Amino acid sequence: MTPPLPFLAGYAQPLLDQVRQLLAEGALGEHLQRRYPEAHAIRTDGALYEHASALKARYLRNAPALSKVVYEGRLQIDQRALGTLTAVSRVQGGKLTAKRELRVAAVFKQAPAAMLDMIVVHELAHLKEREHNKPFYALCDHMLSGYHQIEFDTRLYLTWQQSLARAPA
């Protein structure tokens, strides 16, 4: 029986076969380590906030401000949610205010730097483009060159992490 690859749903069968072969050989982790040797030092919510704010200031100056950026341990990692951007609306005095909160799955504390950047860039792009459409992905690629490859490799990373969790001790 071939292992399911939920993070890679929709990709071509020959590509999925390659991934399965790397998993079977125990070589997927080494492959990713060669491609992304650089770790990041962004381990705290404060450091993550500063990192996201710097990216926002560089690429999205006119976008709404972020009030909170955190690693979220309760965020369910699946093929859809690796991070979230939410707007919490409150009435203060006679005004309606919206606070935007960016949450990144805690698994990315240990992920390669480029993968953390990919998640942050993806969520920041939602400040300007709500839908996953051509302008959205063009903005992601503008903020992080090679965005699409890094997104695919992040899916590989999550697949590898999932295989480690399933492996017998």
C-alpha cells in the first residue's frame, strides 16, 4: 500500500512517485537539508512579529497594520492551513476597529528559514489580496523570489515530518 500524501494532493502522479521513492529510501530529509541548509533564529512571538513587520514595511507599506503575530501551537496542520490572517473587529467608543492577527503554525519554529518566510509572505499577501488568484501569487512571488518552489518544498517538508511521526520507534 502506498502512503497517503495529503500535503501534495493535486500534484502529478510521476512527481508523487518520486516523493514516495525518496520517503522509502529515507532520503527526503537529506534532500531538503541540502536545498535548505539555513535555519532561522526566529523562535519567539516577538521575533516573529518583528520579522513579519519588516517584510510588511518593505513590500506592503500601505496595507493595514498588524496588531499581533504569533506562533500558534493549536493551529491544525493540514493541506489547507499552515498559517492564518484574521481580522478581529471591535467597537471602541463610537468607532469600529479591526485588529489583524497573523498566526503561523508552531512547526515552523524549527523549519528552514525560507519556509518560514513563505508562510509569512503568504499570509501578508492576504492583507492586499483576499483570494488565491493570479494577483495574489504574483504578490507572493514579488515578496519572495521563487515562492512557488518554496511552497512545494514546504509541502515536502511537512510530508517528511508526517512520515517521521508515523515511523515506528
